[in-house]
Amino acid sequence: MCAGAVINSRLRRVVYGAADPKAGCCGSVTDLFALPFNHRPVVEGGCLEGACAALLSEFFTGLREGRFPRFSQKPRR
């Protein structure tokens, strides 16, 4: 979905920190921008990769532990 938004908005450049080895579409699992769409942005990955990976890991650990109730997937009462 994000890759489609990038293509449709014709962003010139996409910069990301941590790759998604399970569902990444900018070179991790697949590269949607290599397909014959009418627009191909420049993709730069690994920008502050360690810090980004740590931040994501901390967030999802906190989510599982219930530290971020605002983002919880559990139904509210």
C-alpha cells in the first residue's frame, strides 16, 4: 500500500532506516519499484539503521507489554 502511494504521488526519493525482512517491498522481500510502473523513485535504505531498528523493536516490545495502550489492538470498553 505504501509503495503504491509512493508511485502514485511520484515521490522522487524514498529513504528508510530499517529494512523489513518479513514484508518489505523496497528491496527486502520484493522490490515493487523494479516492476514496470510509470514511475520509479530512487530508494536509499539503511539510513541510521541501528537506531531505527532499536526504536521499532522497543516500540513493538512495549506494545506487547501493554505500555502503549493508545496503540493497542485490544477492543476498548
